[in-house]
Amino acid sequence: MADQHRGGMGVGGGGYGDLHRGGGETQQRQGAMMTALKAATAATAGGSMLVLSGLILAGTVIALTVATPVLVIFSPVLVPAAIALALMAAGFVTSGGLGVAALSVFSWMYKYLTGKHPPGADQLDHAKARLASKARDIKDAAQHRIDQAQGS
């Protein structure tokens, strides 16, 4: 009995392995047919896309051929209009960028003034202390010169 489960020849004819040998050939045929079907589908899709791209290219060339004289006739109007549109777009983009920068600066200032310690607050405090120290030094030096001038 144990030989039958391992595919060996047991009592009464072919074993387990003999039953599935024919099935392997069927699976190989199905695999080959599936590969052929995939290849045919890919070739059909690729060919369709190639035909569509050719039609789009032809349509683009025809549209450009028709539109070129119109563009040449209207170019004294279109070129300045395009320049004006480009400048307006650049202005809007610049305005938006500067607005975002201003909002981020106001947000940083709010956090700093409310004591939430935003990034860079240490550097600002250090610069403030150095500036205050230099201002005291200049004030003391000026007071010393005034005292010397009054004393002489």
C-alpha cells in the first residue's frame, strides 16, 4: 500500500504516479496555448496602439499645416498677448510664493512671541544678546568721551 502512494507499482497495476503523467502533457499544452494567447493579445494591442499613434501624428501634421497661416496672420496680436499672459502668470506665481513666505514668517513670529521656541529662536536670542552688548559698549564709550570732554 505504501508503494502506491509513492508512485510505485503496487498490486493491481499502475500506481499514483502513472495516473498523472498524462495530465502533465495536458498542462503543458494548456500553458503553450496560454502563452500563444498572451502573445496574440499583446500583438493586437501593440498594433492597435501603433496605428493610433500614426493617425494622431498625421492629424497633428495636418492641423499644423492648416493653422500655420492663421498663426502668421495673427502673430502681431498673439505674440504680445502671449508675452502679457506669461508676465501675468509669473506675477501670480510670485505673488503666491511671497504670500506663503509671509504667512510662514508670521507663523514663526507668533510662535516665538508666545514662547513656543520655533527653530532658529536660539540664534535670534544670541544675536539679540550680542547686539545689546555692543549697544552698551558704544553707550559706555560715548559717555566716557562726553565725561572727558566736560572734564577738560
